[in-house]
Amino acid sequence: MPQYVEQNFSIFAILSVHGNQTSMPQYMEQNVSIFSILSVICTLVITMICMPPTMFRSHYGPVTNPPATHLCYEVYDQNKRIDYGHFTNTEESHAEEVFLGERIKDAWRTCTIVWYISWSPCDKCIQILLNAFLPNNPNVKLQIIFAKVYHGTTKIQELNSKGVKIQAMSHKARAISRQEAKREEHGTVQTLVCALSTNMFLMAPAMFLSHYRPNANPPVTHLCFEVYEQNKLIDYGHFTNTGELHAEEVFLGERFKDAWRECTIVWYISWSPCDGCTKILLNTFLPKNPQVKLHIIFAKVYRGTTKPKIQDLKNKGVQIRPMCHIDFRWCWKNFVDTSDSFIPWQNLYRDYYTAFQWLMG
């Protein structure tokens, strides 16, 4: 955690992904067993692996609602990536079924498989994993990283209980698939570029400024978050409102339905929480997760935020304060798609002081 947020938390070094990297991402599990996998998975052709950027955005974007699932996968041997590719639904099978049945019909030996999937698996596909694939392949470690929660997903906890690691996509996880690999095809070396892009998961500079600047008055909330465990950043990302849910509800309900382990969560939020979201924190999330420390750092005071509710949060141990220059710079560096330096706007310090007086008054 940034030292200015809490002094006894160290800053996590963000993973950088190199174009020719083929080793397993360090933010995933380090100890990967040795395996040898059947050569049937090497039948992918170049045109099937590559995905146009517009297709990726239309399926992996958090506000899109496509009818099909896209599944980008990686397979690791001795911590080395030996295969990767991309599947989608057929007329009869979901993308998960295509991966498990059409391409890989034989038993796997020891390996680690990572799915970057546009929708979380439906219960039908989860049952296939639970009743067929996992029992027949106890030496396989499966990690599922999903972009959006499918409305037909209810059995996630059963996957967790069987050792499957499942988590929501952050832009760090999505960036892992933006890698280059080389393959000989008819005597020539061709570059296979998986066209996954981090751009849509990082905010555009104009979007950040239009939502986080104090003089802006957008109708929705943006929430950038970081999760720390034992001084280490284990997840981070960016949410906004859906049709029915506030950004805080999306974070608490849609992405993380199960109890949290001991950790620290930091929200950099464009509007202070409304009383409705504050009530959810006070009555549900905080009582069920007493081991969680929550920091709320807001850019602007929402008109639906009342001081008594904020005081109730403080009384429950929530650290809450307005965003200062350092916070804006931190978000600009880690959640905005730009290489430019953050330039403070006029009256930023005055705006901070005004919000601070409101909070303390």
C-alpha cells in the first residue's frame, strides 16, 4: 500500500509485461509442477489465435453484453509457457467445452492451465469441470480469470473448494495475454500476436478528469481499488456503475460474494459513498469481514452522503478522507492509460481543503 495511505504498508512493484515473455506471471502461483502435455494442443493456426482489438473490446468490456464467451488460455510447463490460444462458442458448445472437449480429449499430465475468460463459467460448464475434468485430472492446476460475472454463475464456491483459483480480471491480468510468441509455419517464422489490449481497462485521461475533477458532475461513480495482503498487492482494478448497481455494490456484490481473508482494501472513488452504499458496508460487509481494513479516499462529496453515516463508518474503523494531490497522481500513474505526468489542475489544493473541512466539520 502507498506509504502515504498507511506507513506500515510497503508499495508493491507493478508487474511489467515484456513482449517476448513466456514465463508464468509472477503474480500467479510460483510453484508449478513439471509436466509433459500431449501434442494435440499444438494444432492451432495463426488466424485462430489472433483476435481483432474490436472483437476483444466488444466481448471483454465491462459494459458489453455479448451472447458468446471468449476464452484465451495459457498452458505452463516448469513455469514456462508452452502453448496459448483463443476459443469461443460453437453452435453446440460453450467456449469452455470447446477447450476441454474439442481440443483436449485425452487426459492431462501435470500442468497449470490459465483461462482469461470474458464471462464467468455458467453452472453447466462448472459441473463439467467438477464431475469430469477435475476428477480425471487431479494433477492439473486450473486458474480462471474472468472479465464479467455471468448471470448463470452460482457454483463458484464449489470450484474454489476443489482447488480451482478463480478471480476477477484486473488490467494487470489482462496485460499478461498481450505477449508475442514465434512459431515456424511452412519454413518461415511468423509472429503470433494475441491482440489483447489494456487500454479499455485503464481509464482514458479524459475519462479520469471528467469524473475525478471537483468541478465535474457526472451521473455515475468510478471506483479504483487495490487489495493488499501481508503488505503485498494481490489485486487491483477499476469499476463503475452498472444499470442497477453503484460502483461500490459492483465491487462488494458482483465481484466478491464470499468472505474475505485478512486484507486491506483501498478505494479511490470519484464520489463519496451515498447513504445506501454506506448502509451496505455498515450492516453487511463490515460485520461479516471484521478482519478487513477498508480505506475510502474520495475525490468529491456526493450530495447523497450525510455526515452521520460517514461518522458511523469511522466508528467501525473505516479510514475515510478526501483525495489529495498525491492520491490523484497515484491513480493517474496506475489506473489511467497514459505515459504523461499528472498535472494538477487549478484550485486542487483549495478543493481538497474544502472537502477536508466538510469531513471534519
